[in-house]
Amino acid sequence: TGDIGLWLPGGRLKIIDRKKNIFKLAQGEYVAPEKIENVYARSKFVAQSFVHGDSLMPSLVAVVVPDEEVLLPWAAKSGHPAGGDFKRLCADPAVAKMVHQSMLSVGEGAGLKGFEQVKA
């Protein structure tokens, strides 16, 4: 992927840098993932994100870590059945869709072009 990582205790991987800060999508557009990640960090639901693209694919995807301190109160306020269980909230497709919509809204407000927005 061009990323540089660090293995953490417990077998977790932390992305700490990139070898290349730009890549090309299948349609020929050049994308700077770091710029997009910084935009998505403005979403109150996003604690951290990693944007990935492939020159053989037409769209971007992201791995997102939701902000637990925002998601849990949101779930309690909205009456979500998972309530205070962060792991269950993260596994819920409806919550993932809500976080994705929040990201798209922030991206649109920041002027990201369609090909710069993540599809999943």
C-alpha cells in the first residue's frame, strides 16, 4: 500500500507514515490521501481514518476508527439498542452508514471532488 507501519503490543498495526503521498486512480485522477484523511478528521464521529486507493479501482475506501467519546453519547441520545457497547456499535451497519454519511457531508463541505470521496 505504500504505508509504513509499527507493530504494537497485542499484534496491532499502527500506520505512522507513507512512502508515497499521492497515487493514481483507474480513471487517471491523482489523489492525495493525507489531504482526504485530514478532511474526514473534522467529522465529530471520526477519531482516525486511513484512505486507500488502487490504480486498478475507480474509487477510494477508508478504514475508520470512530470516536468513542462521541459515538457512545450519540447512541444513548438516539436510543440505539447497543447503547453503551462500543464494540456492538462499531459492528452495526446502520452506525457505519451514519458515520460514512457524516464523512461525506464534511468532505462535501470541504470541497472534495467526487472521486476524492470514499465509497466504503
